[in-house]
Amino acid sequence: MEKILKPMSGYLTLIICLALFVVSIYLFVIGVDESITFVVLSLLAFVTSCFFLKGLMIIQPNHSRVLNFFGKYVGTVKDNGLFFINPLYSSQKISLRSENLQGQTLKVNDKMGNPIEIAVVIVWKVGDTYKAAFDVERYSDFVKMQSEAAVRHLAMSFPYDNLEDDHAPITLREGGEKINAILEQELTERLSKAGITIQEARISHLAYASEIAGAMLQRQQATAIVAARTKIVEGAVGMVDLALKKLSEENIVELDDERKAAMVSNLMVVLCGEKAAQPILNAGTLYN
């Protein structure tokens, strides 16, 4: 478990190290002319200053240091500035800044078995330095591999659209924020063991694979045409029914079944035809 440390400021230690360094030079100069004892003291002062300098560390904003003492985890320093720690501690730098992961375009099969291309953009950062440092080998590589696995699992769990599955509650193409939320949740579950926090995950590319893209486009166009025709026919039937009722209610003309059938046929042709109807003047009657 991550443990936060608050080390002492390093400015006093820095001043002491500089003072010891100056004293070592002074003693060395005196010892050359007078006694070897001053030379030994000069070396001790120099070694001491170097030892204390090893304990100084500078932590930049949104960075941290994970400290170990002969293989034992001591704690993590997340404060920024100049600090002094035990010179025998070893430290590992870990960035706490948010990072973008632009995943490569993957070719996978959706829930219905159709090959599709999908890619995502993930914004992540290290939330637990202990897990990132010790629970996985290289947390950045771990993020890449687990993100790809999560995207593949997401694509296989839902259909691309509802052309083949009319009852699908969520599809990849129309899921929108729901699909993104499901992706974020799965990434969080997979990457929590590495101490990674997912800030955002979105699908950046989604399309049918090239080998079926043309056929699927034609299918979508055909579906759209059928839907449009259905609406046109429904509207035309309503208009014809309304016309017959108006003619009958207002006694404009008396129509027998054969004339009604002819009128319905003509109106349906006019209302459902793709081109404008050409008027024809009938000088005779329906029976001649």
C-alpha cells in the first residue's frame, strides 16, 4: 500500500554541504604546508559533504519519488521542492502527470461476427505509486497491453449496429457515452492492479473492415430506402383515405367500387411515384 512521506527540507543540508566542501579545501591547503593531519581531516570533510549531497533530491511538479531501503519500501514523496532523505535510500522517479494513449487501429469481430476496425484514445495517470513501481514490471507497457485487450473485449461484446440484431439495447455505433462509460469501467478494473487511474476513454475510430465495407454500405442504403418507402406508403394511404371520406361526406361525387379503385390506383401512383405525374385529359368515361 502506498505510504506518503514528508521529508525534511534540503536547503539547510545544502548549506552544510557547501560549508564542508569549503572547509575541506581550506584544510587541504593548510595540511600541504604544515601537517598530514589536516589533509586527513580535509578528506573526511569532503567525503562527508559528498555523502550528504547524495541525500538531496529535487522533485518537480507532478512528479514523485518511491524510496527503498535495501529492498524494503519506505514510502513515496509527492511534495515538490528540495528535500533531504537518508543517503542510503534508493529512489525511483514516477511521473504523476496525465498521459494520452492513442491506441492503434485494431481489426476485430463484433458480437455478430462482422470484422470491424476500432481504435480508442485513453487519458490516464499514475494514482498509486506503490502498485506502479512494484506490482507490475513496466506500468507503461502494462497500460498499452491491457488497453488493447479491453478494446478487443468491448468490440466482441456488442454489435456494430442493429442491422442484424434489432433488439440490441446498445451498439458500438450508436452507444455513444454508454459505450465510453463501459470502456472506462473495464479499463479501470484491468489497470487498478498497476495503480493506474483512467480519466477518460473514447472511441476515436470505428468502421467496418475494408473487405465488407462496400457490402455493408449497400445494405445500409437499402435499409434506409425501405424505411423511407414505408413512410411514403403509410402517408399515401392516409391521404387517399382522407380524400375518399371528404368526397363522400360532402357529396361532391358518387363513386362506385370500380371508380373508387381507379381513383385509389391513380392517387397511389401520384403520391408514391419518384417522378412528377403527367396529367392526362380523359374526354370519355371510365367505361368507354
